[in-house]
Amino acid sequence: MKTNVLNTDLSGRVAVVTGAGGVLCSEFSKVLARAGASVALLNRTYEKAKKVEDDIRAEGGIAKAYSCNVLDKLMVEEVAGQVLADFGPCDILINGAGGNHPSATTDKEYYEEGDIDRDIKTFFDLDESGVQSVFNLNFLGTLIPTQAFAKQMLGRKGCNILNISSMNAYTPLTKIPAYSGAKAAANNFTQWLAVYFSREGIRVNAIAPGFFRTAQNEALLFNADGTPTARTGKILAATPMGRFGTPDELAGALLFLLNNEAAGFITGVTLPIDGGFSSYSGV
């Protein structure tokens, strides 16, 4: 069993992870289990969460998968009750469910004369329902689980909520206006929650990953034959460290912000983890 980063001890604590079947959140779940937490794995597709459960159990950790649509408030509340019965009250909530959708993505980075009459998806062609679905998943998909699980934190000092933002919350990336806007809202919501729960002793923070290769962005970053796209070339040219991040490189930030001794006076922050992307002006 791998050791956890920073020697953060989460023994006896209950962690809930939404979007636990995804590339990043599955890694987060394993990190939490290695630190001693009992991990509730919430995912819309149960089979993906069950695979993470099996991996954690194979390492000697404690975890259980739950099928959960984070946009269905009744379902989330029902799962919260199941987690309470199975493990006890939630101490740590990782709001990791999120993502983009092709219908909310333009085909080109810039509008050029005549594009509106061409067979390409411009800003004017963005599907309203697609944009709404992206906002709902990234914002309401954070709000609803927080409503359900933060109730279990009330009156219990030392609980933590960690939202998963993105570097495009600071500077919007081309082609994905809805996702960028939704993550900016998540940053703002993190600050709001931090203030709201400050008197309850619940700390609320976020991490903002830069560019990590995941299933969601695979098609944007690599062609069907595996060669890098032009977008990948631009990303790496603007990342001083010259590479994509790997999921395990988020573990230190995750455990630091959840460590009540190391980060006990930190709340309302969003920590960038981007290989220097946000620091580089291009010259």
C-alpha cells in the first residue's frame, strides 16, 4: 500500500467524493483511503465507482461505491442517508463531479468574417440546453451535494469541503465559454461557502488543476492516431514546466488543505496547480 503525502492522518474520518469514477477523483479517493479515511464513492455510473472501490479494497483501504446523480436532489439526499448509515457522518466532502459538453463548445478559437454562414459551430450556434447542462453540472452539482452532506458536519469541528475548480476559472480558455464560466462560479461559490460556514468550523477551499490528460479532454488534446493536436502544442508552449500534470501530483495539495493542523487557518482559497501556466505571459 502506497504511503500518503505529508503524513496526513485521516483515520476515523468519513470522506465523500462525487465524480469518484473520473480520472482525477478516482486518484483523490485512493489518496484519501491511503490516509486512513473511509471513502464513499459517488458516481452517476455505478460501475466506474465500483472499480475504484475494488482498487481501494485491494490496497487494504475502506470504500463503498454508490450510484448518484449529483443533480437529483432527492437521490443525493437518499445517498447521504445511506453513507451516514454505512460509515457515520461526513467529515470531508470532495465536490469533484463536473465536466464540459460538445454542444457548449465552439469549433474555432476566433470568429472570422463569414463564419456565421459556414458549416461550423460558432458562438451563435451554441446550444442553450448544452450550456445550461454544463452550468448545472459544475455549479448545481457542487451546491446540491454540499447541501446534503454539510448538514452532517454541523456542530462537529474540523470538517472540510474541497471543491474542484480549474485554471480556466481565472482566464477563460478558448472554445469552452460555458465550462470556463461555470468554474469561475465555482471559485466564487467556494469563497461564499467559506464565509457562510466559518462560524461552524467548516473550512471550504478548492484546488484548480491546470492541464492534466483525462478522458474528458482527450479528444481536444490528441488526434485519433494519438498524435498531439495543435491545441496541445499551444498548451505546452504556455506551460513553463513543458508537460501535462499527472493525477498523483494533486495529492499533496489535496491532503494539505484537508490537514487541520497544517492548514487550519486557511479557508476560501483556490489553489492553482498548473505547472506555471498562470504565471507565464508568453514572452
